[in-house]
Amino acid sequence: QVQLVESGGDLVQAGGSLRLSCATSGNIFSINVMAWYRQAPGKQRELVASITNGWNTNYADSAKGRFTISRDNAKKTLNLQMNSLKPEDTAVYYCNLVQEGVHYWGKGTLVTVSS
């Protein structure tokens, strides 16, 4: 069983920064893809950024230049550094792990950016 637990969500003013973390436990394989998704009120869940076990990254256009995804394979953690936050970044942020075609999700952490 794989478990993902997000932390770091908070209320922050526009222009501020936050660092989200995702702790993993369970049967984590060495080959996988981890990602951050977000879901704003009334909107569909969308990909923010992803990173492979080989540290290849991919970002949504909205995140490029402002967010940085990273992972520690030894500690089995995933992070998202978010800078220059905007009110439109307000959402619940979810940690995602894909291994052997199976998606695992955390319960999410709320990020609120005030204007």
C-alpha cells in the first residue's frame, strides 16, 4: 500500500512563496513519476509539474519560471517550491505518484493566495 501525505499549504499574499512537501510511504518502486496537481474551486484538476525518477521535469505553462519541482529519491519525498504566487494559484494541491501504471493520490493541501 502506498501512502502520500502533503504538507505546506497556507494562506499567503500575492507575490509570496510557499514550499509544499509530499511524504511517501509503502511499497515505492525505484522507477516512477511523481507530480503535483491542483484543483481550484469549480475547476477540473490540472497538472502543475511532474518529475521522473531520473529528474526529468515537466511544467504547466502557468508554473514555468515560478515553480520548481524536486524529489529526494533516498528520502522518497517530493517538493514544490512556489514563488511569485498569484491569486489564481489558489487551489488544493495534490501529490501524485505513478508506478506500474497505477496512480496514487494524497488528500491534498490547501493553498490560498490573497490579493
